[in-house]
Amino acid sequence: MDEEEVKPPPQQEPDKVIETPDGPVEVFRFPKEL
Amino acid sequence: MPIKSFMYPAVRVDVVTLDPDQVVTHSRAVLDDVIGTIYVQGTILPADDRTWPAIVNHVWRPRLSWDTWKTAEGPAETTIKAGPEGCQSVCLSRTRGQGRNVQHIALDGSAPIPAGWGVVVAYGTAIIGGQQGEQGNYFAPRDEDREVTGSGDLLLVR
């Protein structure tokens, strides 16, 4: 029986990076749903 | 270390990774939208003298138990400190004012996903329908039951 091909997770870049006192926050506004 | 904030329509997923001994302050306004949190690595400590419930990694902490350390009025903010090895947590927050039901699955092998539930990968790796997901990824709900394989912490959202 053939093994099921598995798609890797999507590679996504943040839409913006916000600098905060606690460090940078990478914001993904519309990340891809699986 | 950066905070990763994934803003899905159904739920917001924040992956918070703190360096060793890093101190952060969360405002009440942010906490008010929190559905719950799961700690997945390291330890976290209170940074003040407030009573702090024991935090166990890989246990979903809904908002109700998160409230237990608050004063009657509720604090304007709370400050926490990572342990000597740092820590990582995944926090779910409501979007558009909508609360969500959340169920935690400690995945080790396979598990059923009932129809109508979305799946957040909080830790580890999950495969559903031939698609692999990792930390921060969200599998949208489907009309049919599904099976998930892999290992880690999954948060079912409805």
C-alpha cells in the first residue's frame, strides 16, 4: 500500500513586526488555515 | 525572543517565548480577551508577592482558573517572570468579542477530531488529512469527523 503523501506546514512571513517593551511581536494578520 | 501572534478569524493564537529570567507585564485589557493558556516549555514565576497557582506544563488553563490569583477588583496588570531555563506558552484569545469552547488533547499517536471543531497546534506536530501542522498552525473545522496523528498538545476550538 502506498504511503500517504504529507504536505509540509506552510512557510509564512509576519505581516508586521511591532516593537514592544517585552520585545518584538511578529503579527500574522491572515495566516493560512489548514 | 519574539512573540508570534497569529490572528485567525475564529481565534487569536499567541506563541510567547521568554528568555531565562525575562520579566513581562500584561495589561488587564489584554487579559480580558484571553480564553486560556497552555504552558509547553520551561517554568514561569510570579514577579511580585501575589499568590500564584502552581503551573504545570502541558495542562490547559482556562480563563476561570487564570482568574483565581486576582484580587477582588482585578489588577490593572500582572507581571510574570520566566524561570532560569526560560519558558514558552500558547495563549488563545477571542476575536470579534466571541468566546470559544476549547478542549485540550495531549496527542501521542492518533485521536479523533469531531466534526465542527477547529484544531490549534500548541506544541509538537499534527497531521490531518495529509496536511502537517506545527506550532501556531490552525486546522479549520470540517463538516465530517477526522483523525489526527502526531504528538504534542492540540487545542480543539469550537
